[in-house]
Amino acid sequence: EIFGDMAGKPVADRILDALRADTERGLSRTQVSGIFDRHLSATVIEAALNELEASSKARCESTKTSGRPREVWYATEIAK
């Protein structure tokens, strides 16, 4: 794998770094958006999170709320 332990794309890599920095609490979608000062579209963030999940580098826990479910994302392993 060319990128070793990284996801391979800049957006996914930054998200993964942030998730690894907070492995206990994880990050909500809002917090993930905040990594990029809310300058990235939800579509770009969604694609990066899907990529991380598909490659088993991150996982999502969804919690029911009165509105849409709250998603919290976690790194599946700490950086090597």
C-alpha cells in the first residue's frame, strides 16, 4: 500500500488523524466538519467517511435522537 497506514486521500487522512487523536470520545459529524472550518461540503465529508469505513480504518456509532440520528465516528486503531 503506497500510503501505508493512511487512507490515501487528503480529506480522509485529516479525518483519520483527528479520529486517532480522540479515540475515547470519537467525533460527531459537526466536529468532523469543524476540522475543515466548515469549508467542505457534506458530500465530500461523507465520501471520506465512507472510504474510511470501507477500508476498516473508522467506524460509526449511531444514536437515536428526536431528530436525525447522531453519528459518532471512531478510529478503529491508533496510529502506528
